[in-house]
Amino acid sequence: MADRGSRRPAEGRLDAVASVTESFIDLQRTVRRAKARLLAAAGNDVESATHVLLHTVAADGPMRASALAASVHADLSTVSRQVAVLVGRGLLERRADQLDGRACLLAVTVAGQAAIAEHERGRQAFFDDVLTGWSTAELRQFAQQMERFTAAYDRVHADRMSQRAAPPEAQAPATEPHHPADLERP
């Protein structure tokens, strides 16, 4: 009976992890559907992509287009096209780089700050609608759990990807050798 009792928590944990996994996959699907609806409604408008760029420049300060592309994990040519749209709309401006006169830095304009504020108000209103019926305590608890999950997800994913990228001889063996002589075998 003791053995059976010790297996139940593990089985319960496996079921709980499976439930979280399914919920996460459902969330990813929902976000992809929402993004597809947004893109379909936007047509050729690059509004959502440009807001990512605006938010990044606003958060990280004036930067080169190459640094912006690296920051958002996008191709420089794509970012350059989107930056041109933002500059054309007066939301970003190009400034001379004081350290390298040949280069320019991208900076958010006053109009860009206003666009960011408007976008943020819209996002807050959307999530306020999504979370209708949740108490303040539930919202705070959910935010804490989501932050904890997101940090763990990022950490574990980064660790696993760096292990995959490491040369095979640098990777940890799948199982520990049971005998010292096993260390010498190829």
C-alpha cells in the first residue's frame, strides 16, 4: 500500500502537467487564430508589427535599425521596410549617431509616444473585457502564476536549445555510467 500511495502523487502530477500542457497549447492556438483574424482585418496594414518596433525603441531608447532587428528577432530588411513606414507616419525619427557619424539612430517621436499610449489603452481595454468577472485577487494571483510560468518556460527552453546547439562531446550523457570502466568506453 505504501508503494501505491507513493505513485499516486506522481500520477496526479503527471495528470496536472498534462492539463497545463493542453491549456498552453490551446492558448497558443487561440493566439494564432486571433493574430490571423487581426492580419485579415488589417489587410496590408503593418500596424501590429510596427507597434512591436515602436514599443521596443521606446523601451530600449534610440537604437540602430540593426539593433532593433536583433532585439525583435526579425530580418533587417523587413525591419527596415517597417521603419520606413513609421518614419513616414512621423512615429519614428532618424537621428545622427553621435558616436558614428555614418550611422543613424531611430528614436520615438512625440506622435509615436501618443500612438504607443493609444495602443496600450486599447490593449488594456481588451484584457479588461477578457477578464470580466475575475476578482482583483484572482487577477493578481493569475499574473503572479503567469510570470512564474513564463520565466520558467523561457529558462528551460533556452537551456534545452543551448544543449542541442552544443557539440555532442560537450553534452551530458543521457545516463550516468554505472562502473568506472564505462567512462573509458567510446
